[in-house]
Amino acid sequence: MDYVRASTCCLLILIALIQQPSGAAVHGSVFKDLTTHQGQQIMRSAKSAQMLSFMDTDANPCDDFYGYACGNFARFNGATAEKDTSISQDMFAGYLRRVRQLLNQPRMSTDWPMETLVKYFYESCLDTTSLRIHQRSRIISVLREFGGMPAVEGDSWTGIDFDPLETMAQLLSRYGKLTLLGVYVSPDYKNSQINRLYLGQRNDLVPIDESAKLAKKLEIQMRLQNLLGLQEGRARKTAEEIVELEAELSRNAQDWNQDRDPRLRNRLTLLSNMTETYGRVLNMTRFVKTWLGHEYNLPVYESVRSYLSQLKKILASTPKRILANYMLSSLLRDYEIQVDESHQEAICAERLTVLMPDVVDHLVYNSLEQQSPHIANDLNNLWRELKATFQEILSSDDLKWLKQQPRDDLLEKLKDMSFEIAGGKPMDFEEQYGALVISSADFYGNVQRLLALQAANLKADLMRSSRSDNYYDGVIESPFYVTEANMVVLPAMYMQHRYLWDDVYPAALKYGTLGYILGHELAHGFDDLNRLYDSHGNLHDSWSPDTKLIYDHDKNCLADQLADMRYSGLKLPKMEAQGENIADNVGIRIAHATYAKWLEQHSKLKDTETLPNMPQTPQQLFYLSVAQSMCSDILEERRPVFVRNSVHPPNESRVFVMMANSKSFAEAFQCGNETKLNPPRRCAMY
Ligand SMILES: *[C@@H]1O[C@H](CO)[C@@H](O)[C@H](O)[C@H]1NC(C)=O
Ligand SMILES: *[C@@H]1O[C@H](CO)[C@@H](O)[C@H](O)[C@H]1NC(C)=O
Ligand SMILES: *[C@@H]1O[C@H](CO)[C@@H](O)[C@H](O)[C@H]1NC(C)=O
Ligand SMILES: *[C@@H]1O[C@H](CO)[C@@H](O)[C@H](O)[C@H]1NC(C)=O
Ligand SMILES: [Zn+2]
């Protein structure tokens, strides 16, 4: 043990070195040396040192597997006031380093057009002098396009010309800003081929408690002071009004985590019908006409009536000044950028990643592909193996409750399910960004033009058939399942190997990390919400009451298990929606069975299925890497909010429940039947 501890420091430095994506480390001597046998031994030792450094071997794996696997993680990677920590955070940091390195490369004639564009954009962001000089005047001029922000204009803002509905429509029309009303152009859940307009609840609203309110108020107050130069008193009062209005809005909002069935919140209707319901104050006919610049007579989805009724009341009773401050504050964040000469490259790389996530992903994908051409192939093969395993599970006679028809439907859905690495396929950048003008000397202007273009694209989307394979809606940091497209997407950052897996590591690590992660997403296609959709992403709830009854029974088993758990002294809420737990439960089973098959087929390679200084068997390594891919730390103060608002239970609980439900885990660690992770009863979906 002491030997490992002593060497941990240096080996960790080595890991850091391996994971540096900078050209020198990758193409230089370090990388070449690591391809020799000795180099591979060093890499295996480094991995082992890293895994051991996270572990707390005093914990009993059969009672507290998260503690055993991740008990020391926070000692080296503790959460800070700025951010929580996890392996995915590390991967994202690696991704951002690569973005920065790519954007720093000089423009070349061989760059593809979007690459040139994004490099110009980046250049404009590095111009700190210009950033400083133009910030305030630029924001104020944008605000004045909408009559100005009362908090800034003071008494000269009379509100005579201010029309809340009109301003709301104009903000959306010119810069794509959602304010009081949610306006979404998405595939019709009954027919994923066509796009529909969804009008109603904004889906970023979460309930806020007093402490969250306080934090938010302070954040907005600072923004008002720093960006707009408001005096402290006025900034504080304005921030309070803005946050209170938002709290008022969320009061009647439906909790997405609980009611995810789209039929429960959406009603297909006509704008004229909505206008009749909500009257002049929330005249949807007028709103949409102002937004689009023409009448719109096709059916729309009215989304969450209680929210719309609440909004109508708010519009009628809130002073115009407060409404205007609230709405216009949506414009500020895009122009808020830290200016700091010593970190400007990192700041700008991060900002460009947010501004053009699809383009940046494509850049990163190409560079990773060039460096390790086989990775995309490996990932696709892994995906196919996982699919084959789930096909066996679904076809098995053990699933007696699943009658022929629903079973055939599920198998067809599985067969049609596709897999993509974000950034792997060039999107239609020309169509999306073709009209964009970028200047290397005008960052704020670039931002403004980009927003305007996105706003125009949103309007155009409404007139187009749906492109459900265009899944970008911001930076892609975690894998996800796209319901409408029946597709799993893995973030480009997962192509950076050695964080999780590598050819020279045991295969157990690959199946335990990526195998589990992809298995989890695959299983989402069959969770309590997505099972309602067919293989084309259309809602088609065809299960018989009997079949549903058994499914819900199994689901309740999971829900009860979770509701029994505590995190940081807090009881986890009992949730109706169990998508994440279902995906975990099925995902780990798929990954384990796939690994077991691999082991059987590669029995000769068994001695590479261990790591130096680690006594763990291949099966134990598999479960250890599942748990370690979830090592994380959340700052104590943030835990209550996390418990309340996250769709995922805390990673501690997820690991506990997954292992407790895996018989093969108990076998792998030879857990006695008095231990917590070898319980007499287990829950299993499918
Ligand atoms: C509006 O929709 C409701 C519910 O579908 C319906 O009862 C009502 O008749 C509709 N009104 C008009 C004017 O179409
Ligand atoms: C709603 O707006 C439309 C278009 O501006 C207008 O024709 C109609 O009279 C308005 N209805 C109400 C109830 O205000
Ligand atoms: C839990 O683990 C996953 C997988 O690594 C990670 O993405 C996530 O950030 C972790 N959760 C928290 C709250 O850190
Ligand atoms: C486990 O439980 C079974 C029956 O519940 C019992 O017969 C057996 O002795 C137990 N084994 C151990 C190792 O405690
Ligand atoms: Zn999930």
C-alpha cells in the first residue's frame, strides 16, 4: 500500500501528461514511447495508480461500494465554490484545452469555411482592449432597440409606448430570447416528421427556494452593476424584482421530472382558440403574428394551461417597469464576458464552445479522429455488441410478462436505434450559418449577429419539416437519448481516451465505463417515458393494461428503493418518473453481460485483464470502473438543491442501487448475505 501511495504522485503527473492534448505531447516522444511494451506497462501502472488513489480500501465493498471505489476522490478533487467535481468535469476540461489549441492554430487556406469563421470569432474575443471599450455602449444600444431598460433609463423611461406582448414577441423575433412565455419549435410528438409550435411553459423554470433566490438576486445585482453601471441600491432593488417575478412564474409551472408524458401537458389547438381562452392580455394570435411577421393558422400545442393562466394574471397585474426590466435582462448575459489578459484564451475557447457548439464539436471530432483513427470504429463496435446483448435479453423466455406484440415492437425499436458521436457528422453548416458575418475586430457585433441569425433560423424551422437528427441545443457534455430520432448521442469529448479506457487497459474498463454509459442511454429508449414512443419517435402507447401493470410494479420496486435512501442527511424524494433508475438498472446489466461474453471469447487474454498493484479480478475491475466513472463531489451547500432539482439521484445512491440489484456484483465480490449489497430481494426492469 505504501509503495502505491508513494508512487501515486509521479504517476499521476504522468497521467496528466498523457491526457494533455497539446500537439507536442501527443506527437512528440512521450506518445511514441508509450507504444512500446515498456511504455504500455507504464500506462497501465499510471491507470492503476489513479484508480487506487480514488479508492478507500478501508470501506467494505459489499456495504458501501461507492465509498470503496470513490472514497478518496474528494481528497484530490474536492468541489470548490465555483464548481462540483467529477470525471466528466475532467474530460470536459480536456476538451476545452483541445478547443483552445485548435482555435489558436493560425488560419490556413486548407481550413473549411466554418473553421475560418470560428477562428475569426475567437480572434475578436481575444481583443481585450476592444472588449473593454465597447461593452457597455453596445449593451445599452441593444437594450434601446426595445425602448431601453427602465433601471438604466430612470425617469426618462415612461412606459407609454411599452407593450409587454409586443416586446416579448420582438425579443424573440430579433434575438431569439424567451422571456415570460415558452416558445418552442419541435417535432410533433405524434408525428416526428413535422415540426410544431409549442406555446406555454418555459421549460428551464425550476422551483426556487429562499437560498437559491438570494444567490440569484446577488448574481443579477452584480451583472446590473458591472455591465450597466447601476448604483448598488437600484441594482439590488431591480434584481429583487426580477427574481421575485421569476419565482411567481414558476409557481404554477409543472414539474417536468414528474409529468413527462406529453399528453398530460399539451393540447393541439388553434391560436384563435387560445386567444379566446386567454383574452387580450395574452393574445396569442397577435404574439405569433408579431414574432413571425405574418399570420399563422396551423394548429399549435398549448403547453401547460395552468402556466398560461398564471402568466395572464402576471401580465395584468405587474407594473410595466418591472415587466420591462425582467424581459430586457434576458439580453445581458450574452454580452457579459470576463476580460482578463492572462486567461483570455481559455475564456474565449469556452465562450466559442457555448456560442457554436456544433461547429466546435466538429473541429474537435476531426482532430481526435486524426490522432486516433480507430476510436470511432471501436465505439461503433461497442454499440453493436451492446445492442446484440439487449436483443438477447428482450428475446429471452425469462421475460414472461412481455407478450409477443409488445415484445416485437420493442425489438424493432431496438433494431432501428442508432448511435452517433456528436460532431462526427458535419451538420448542414452552410444552411445554418451561411449568412453569418464575422469580424475579427468586433466581438459584441459578432454575438449580436449570431443571435439574430439563430432567431431567424427558429422562424424558418417552423416552416420546415423536422430534422430530428439535428440535436444541438447547447454544449453537449453528457450522453443522451433523442426520443424523436430514436438515437443515442455520445459527446465528442468521450473520444478522448485514457480518461476512461484505452487499448492497453483491461477491456473490463472499457465495458465498465463506456459500456455502462452507452447501455444506460440505450436503455432510456425503453424507460417509463420513452417506451410510449415507437421506433420512429412517434407516441404510440399500445401496451395492454396487464403489461403496463407488471412494468409499473417493477418500476415501483425501484422507486421505493431510492426513496429509502439518504444523501447528506436528506431523504431522497419519491419520484413518479423513474427514467434514470430504469436506465441504470438495465444499462449495467447490458454492459456486464456484454463484458461476460467478451471474457468468454477472449479467455486466452485473461492476464491482460488485470492491472499492476491491483488484486482485483476482471469481474471486480468491471464493477470498480462502473463506480469510478461516477466519482464526484458536490459542495455541501449545494446538495439540498441537487437533491430537489436533479433528474438523477446522487451518484452515491445510484451506485448503491445498481450494485444491490446486481446478483453478479455480489458474486464478484463474494458478498455474504448479511451485507447490504447482497439483499434477499432485487429489482429488475426487463
Ligand atoms: C377551443 O378548444 C376547446 C377544447 O378543445 C373547445 O372546447 C372549444 O370549442 C374550442 N373553441 C373554439 C372557438 O374553437
Ligand atoms: C388578438 O389579436 C388579433 C390580431 O392582432 C386581433 O385581430 C384580435 O382582435 C385580438 N383579439 C383580442 C381578444 O384581443
Ligand atoms: C455522476 O457521475 C456522472 C458520470 O461520470 C457525471 O457525469 C456526473 O456529473 C456525476 N454527478 C455529479 C452530481 O457530479
Ligand atoms: C445465507 O442465507 C441462507 C438462507 O437465507 C442461509 O441458509 C445461509 O446459511 C446464509 N449464508 C451465509 C454465508 O450466511
Ligand atoms: Zn440518463
